[in-house]
Amino acid sequence: YDVYVTSENITNKDFLLNCHFKVLEFSKGNGKIEQVIRKLIFLLKIYQKIKPDIIHVQFAQYAYVLMLAKKLKLIKKDV
């Protein structure tokens, strides 16, 4: 399996040296609307590049972005 982890603004990059997965970083943005738009754009870029079978989100704010992408039919229902 190829495992990818996304994170916003990683401050301690030392742990990346020995990890067995790929880390993709993105910037958070300023206002609430900007943050949602940035997360959605980032999610769609990663989705198109990697074509994942499974997407797991840890926080509610990311779940909302994922649900928005699915409602807009930008991500397949079975992912």
C-alpha cells in the first residue's frame, strides 16, 4: 500500500525522516472561507493525482470539506 498523510503547516519536520508514508503539506489560509476553499482545492489536487481508494479524515472541519466535494460530485461516492 502507498500511504499518504496530509497536514497543514508542519512545524516539526524531524519525524518525517524515518516515516514509512508520504507527507503532503498545505498552507492553512487566513479567513474561514479561504480555509475551506484552500482545503477543497488541495483535496481535489491530491485526489486527482493519487486516485485513492480510501480517504480518512481525523477532524470535523476536513470531513465537511470531503462531504462538500462528494456532494458536488468531485469525488466518487465509493471512495
